[in-house]
Amino acid sequence: MTRSELIEALIAKLASKNPQLTAKDIELAAITILNEITNALVKRGRVEIRGFGSFGINKRPPRTGRNPKTGETVMVPAKEIPYFKAGKELRERVDHD
């Protein structure tokens, strides 16, 4: 599911239950949530959504790699990458559905 598909699904579900909400309001809410998760990760924070999962940053140390084309040894610098860990409720629903 892409971000635009997610927003369309939210609009379809929320607009029918809440006619006072416009599609633009629902889209703004979805984009705001995604942006706040991103901002928290940029600040090296962690976001936990109970029952769904948590987002965080993993640090990868520097390492020695190999150029697959030439076989030459190269140094790969340290980096920080985002990760998602599914919560217990999400894992159980995916496993049983």
C-alpha cells in the first residue's frame, strides 16, 4: 500500500462515519502523523504506537565491504538507519488472519 492508497482508504472509512470531515482534513491528518514520526526519528527519538509497533533508529558500525564489480576492498562508513518493530497485537493478527 502506498501513501496515497493509505490516504484514500482513510478518506473512504472516516468520511462515511464523520461527514463533517473533508477529504483534505483527513489527508492533512495522515500526512501530519507520518511527518511527526519522521521528525521524531530525525531527532534520534523513538515512536511507539501501542498494539501496532515501534519506530526507532539502529546504528550500524563501520565495516569492510567488497566492490562486487572489481573485488576491491572498501570501507563502508557507520550509519544510522530507521527500523520498525511490530507490536505483539499486530504480530498476532497477521499470524492468525
